Amino acid sequence: MSVQAEMEGMARKAREASRAMAAASGASKDAFLLALAGLLETCRPEVLAANAADLAQARAAGLDAPRLDRLTLTPAVMDAMAKACREIVSLPDPVGAIESMRPRPNGLLVGRMRVPLGVICMIYESRPNVTIDAAILCLKAGNAVILKGGSEALASNLALAGLLRRALTEAGLPEDAAQLVPTTDRAAVTALCKLDELIDVMIPRGGEGLIRAVVSQATMPVLKHYKGVCHAYVDAGADEAKAVPIVVNAKAQRPGVCNALECLLVHAAVAPTFLPRVGAALAAAGVTMRACPRSLPLLGEGAVPAAPEDFGHEFHDLILAVKVVASMDEALTHIHCHGSGHTEVILTEDHGRAMDFLRRADASMVGINCSTRFNDGGELGLGAEIGISTSKLHSYGPMGLVELTSAKFVVLGQGQVRG
């Protein structure tokens, strides 16, 4: 069988399963999640053995340390996956919820009901735990899901996908609601991207190259985020004692993630006092600052001159670009030119400027006096997320259960006809 035929066959089975999932009760979906949590615990040795095989092959192929770390499953990671299943059980089922119901002058009641997206294809790299995290959210939201993990994690992903299908069967749900692409052939992604009559949405999760490749090939909508170039703007009205730990947390708490701070913008009025304080704190946290000419002499020994390409760059490291700006307008212009639509924050005690920044900064999360690290589904109260979308259609920001559904109009009448 050709790769094209194999992918089309998987998509057809997913489309059929999606009909059953859309009609599935909340109780049956929760039964699946609880069954899966139990399997993740009882079948841990088999999954870890499969992961060990992936790791051995990855080391032999010369995979670098960061990617080896993302590939590694541990008992703690397995526990976290089981915990996530049980936590999602506690979340409200969005499917069938009526968001609003309003009367029309003719007596009709018009509302909107949450419905599943249908068939979701998730393409991702390295982390095998995404196989579980993505699937349980998609399935709880009433969708079917096709999973295409990275070639380096194939054995791990096959083991985890087997548990997904066992748990679906135990709960009386179609096992084809969760399918893992079993081939490492790159032609599989190309084939999936052309099945717009069977797959409703693509969600690529990984490096910018992967996401751009999917976007360029897909004939169906793609929920994407290319990169996280997050800014913090320290306004003339900032409380410096409050701002310093916010900046350090945003950059240094976990520098390799997409909501970590990548560029600090500081108003010229507070630069002489603020930059020495924040520079010392960042240097103590191991951060190298790549500074514009105005900020360089104020930041101390942890600073080096910035290159033009440092602004707008996602470092994924303990490196921070720093620039002094003359006004909030200049800061917003810089964000417009170099931001990625992910996260922007302002640190200020001036309510008017805070509200102005909130309206004008274009990002999936805009914050006032808080760390960029809060742009996360769990932190924002979604319970869990499948990723962060920086495209505005149909989701903007962390994608939780509600974001994995759409809304259809429902109309309740009592015999009305249109005149």
C-alpha cells in the first residue's frame, strides 16, 4: 500500500469515528480518561522499555542533549500523564453547551452550541508525552485525532497509542478515534496535508521549520505558532522593585519555552535607575544581555553589544535582548516590527498607559505587571492546553477544551415562518 493510500485510509476511519465521538456522552469520555490513566500506570514498564529503545537509537544517531531530554520518558513523566487524564475528567465537557440564547422580535430563540471540530491531525516533534496530552484533549472535546510524532520517538509513540486505543475500547468508544501514523516517511505529512475533505484542522507543534512546512502544504485550516518572541516593556511609571523579579522570572525561570521573555524594552526615563538593578539580578541568574548602545553601559558585566538580528530572535536560552526606548509608542512600534503575536507585557503603575497598551499590543496574551510565563493553559484556568495559537482564526492563545470545539447556531421556534 502506498503512503498516500495508507494516510487516506486512516483519515477515512477517523472521519467515521468522529461521528461517534461527537455523539459520545461525557460519562463515556471520562471513562476513557480514567481507563487510560490506569493503563499508563500498569503498563509503565512496557512504555519505558520502548522509550529506552528510542533513546538508544537517538544516541547512536548523535541526537543532541536538549532533544534527548525532550525524548526521555521517566516514571515522573508517566505519572504526570496519568495525572493529566484525571484532571481533564474534572473539567466541564464543552460539547453541547449553549453559550447564549436570545429572543428575536418574532419569538424565535437564537443561540450558539459548542460542537467538536471533527478530525484533528496533530504533527509534533520529540516529546512522546504529547501523544497523550494532545489525544486526551482532542477526545474529551469530542473529536477524532490522527497523531504524527517524530521519527526519533516512534517506538514510544506506538506504545502510548496502543494504550489510547485500549482505553477507548474499554469505554465503548471507537478505537479509530485515536490513530498514530506508523511510518517515518516524510511523504505521510504531505499526504495528510492534502486530505481536506477528511481532516478538518492541522495542528503542528514543534520548530518553526516544521510549522512553516505544514502551513505551506496544507489545504485545510492550520492552527499555528511559529515562535515566541515575547517582550516586556518597562514604562516610565513602573514600580522598579516589582518589575525586577518579574523580568527575571520571565527570562530565567525556564528559558527554553515559548513564553519566556526574549526582549526587554525600557523607557529612557527609568533606564538609569532600573537597568543597573535588573542587570545585576539577571547576571546573577546566569543571563547574558545583548544590549543596545544606550543600555549597554548601564547593565554591568553581564551585557554585550547587541547585533541587529538579536531583536526579533527567539533564543531559547539564558540570553536576553535589551533596548532603551523614548516612549511607549516606540515600544509598541518595536513590538509590531519584531514580535510574533505570542505574549507582550507592560510593567507600569499608570492605569491609562496600561489600558492603552492592553488595547494596542497585538498578541495572544497581553499582560500588565506580570510575567510572560503566564501565557499557558493551566495558568490561565483552561486546565490544560494542546498548544498556543498565534493565528487569530479560529483560536488565539492557549488552546484548551473549548478551543478544540466550534459553535453552531441553534434556533428554537414555535411555528414561525419567514415573511
